[in-house]
Amino acid sequence: MCETAMMLLFSSYCKLILLYAVESVHLTNSNLNSLTHSWNGIFWKLFGTNDAGCINDIHHFMGYLPLVTEIDARRVGFFT
């Protein structure tokens, strides 16, 4: 299966479970790092790289926001 299809599946199912109700709780930096590490683990396994710059490029070119930015956007939506 191609990487694009796999990422669509991961984003549709795994990310929703990973970020379930995250906008309604206070997260420490350790919690944010743990969530980011879990999400980046998918990229490490799927694309065979653990380079942070490369993973950021993959996020950008595939149209995914960094996880911390997505959490912030969910919080803004939750509070408005």
C-alpha cells in the first residue's frame, strides 16, 4: 500500500484516538512531547527516517500540521 493511503488511514483513525478530548484538558510539556513522539513514530516506521527535519518536511508536503499546532487549533475551536 502506498504511503499516502497509509497516512490517510493513520490520520483518519489513529490521530483521532490519539487526540481524543485533548482540547478539554491541560497538557504539560511532557504530555505534548509524548503525543508528538507517538505521532512521529508513524512517520519513522512508514518512511524509514528518524530525522526531525525530514519528518517536518514530510508533514509540510503531505499537508499535515505539526501536532502541537493542531492541538492549539482544537483548543481555539473548543473555547469559541
